[in-house]
Amino acid sequence: MSWQEKLGDLFSATVNQQTLEEAVDLMLSVSKNDREYHDECESTLQSAIDACETNHDEVIAEINKSGYQVKNALEAKKLLQDFLAIYLNEYNKE
């Protein structure tokens, strides 16, 4: 599965119309007991952040399928960086 598909799945399963914090809570409910899922979440978000430099149209399209809307690569990158930071901060609390 490509990072694009994983990003789309992650956003549709967790973010949708919720806040990033609520999405992180959903992710943590799985990742706290499943290291592979944690690694996949982290990798997917980081791959999408990196892709903002070159494949930004794909990143924007995947994000915009959810309840979030970004207009450009800068907004997409910022949203993804915030999402990853919140996730890692909460994951590493325990």
C-alpha cells in the first residue's frame, strides 16, 4: 500500500470531522498495544510531510478528502507536522 493510500485511510479513519487531538486519541487506542500500527502511523505522516516538497498535489488531495481542507503545500505540511507532533507527544507520555 502506498503512503498516499495509507494517508487517505488514516485521515478517513481518524480525522474526518474531528480535531487532531480526537484523531490522536483514536490512533492511541490501537497503537499503545500494537507497535506495528504505531510505526505505520508515524511513517505515513512523515512520508506525507516529506512529499509536500514534491508530490504536494497528492498530499493535498488526500487531506481534502477528510473534514480538513488545505489550499497549498505549506498548509498541508503544517497540518501534518502538527498532527505528527501531537501524536508523538501523546504516544510518548506513557
